[in-house]
Amino acid sequence: GLDPADVNDTLSQSACRLMMQGLYGFDKDMNLIPVLAESYTATEDATEFTFKLRTGISSHDGAPFDAAAVKANFDRVTNPANHLKRTSLYAMIDRTEVVDPTTVKFVLKNPFGAFVPTIAHPAGMQLSPKAIQQYGKDINRNPVGTGPFKFVSWSADVLKVTKNDKY
């Protein structure tokens, strides 16, 4: 599949990276780098992490990338009823809050200093909330993100993408 919250193999994650991005990622030396977020702050006890998001970004389907989109993605992956493979990766999240359109806050159940590297995991790549609503579980065959390429089609051995001119 091509749902970052529901894959656990490197090849699928690599394919997802063509079309989707996360709040943070890693550079070639495994240093954390901001991607869809500009920055973050954390409380001293590492129970709240607030991310300032980049502006002017939209998903391939035109849905705005904003704090509501981030909340929709993390509410989805942290809901055990969705039976997604990566739910346990984000089990430390108690709730995701929209502070304002460009600010999202994660409140954790317990202190967790490695939260930002965990957010940078490929499972944290963001899907369009509009596409999540439209496709439901079939999002894994209809991925819509903010990345440099847009999904065209996928058959047994060929993934076709096209350049995202708005990237």
C-alpha cells in the first residue's frame, strides 16, 4: 500500500516519500530537519510539543496543509479502531490540538524526549485530509500528499507519478 500510517516496509515508505512529506525528516547524516514544519518548541518535561507550520502549502488535491490537516492525520493514526500498522509508533500521543491555522500542539501521555525524531519517521508523512475523507481505507491506493510528485497510478510492478508543479 501507499498509506504511510499503514506500511512497515522500506520499499513502500520510499514510494510514499515521492508524494508525501512529514513535519520533520532527516538529512543524509540523519540529522533532524524541518520539512512541513518550520520549528518546534517543547515543554521542559517533554510532555507537550508545539510545531509552527510552513504556510502556503497545499496537498495535490488543493486541500490546505495546516494545523487541522496535521490533527486529522494524527487523530487517524492514533485511533486504534482504524487498525493501522503504525498506531503503536504514536501511542504516546494523548491528543493533538489546533492552536491556530499554523500551529499544532501534541500533548503526550508521558514525557518522551524522542518525540521529534519519532514524528520524523516516514509514518508521520501527511496525507490530504480531503483524500482521507474521500477514499477512506482505499487511501492506500490513492495517496494524496504535498510532495514533489503526484500519484498517477500503481499496478503490480509499476508506480507512476508526475511532477508536482506547485512543489
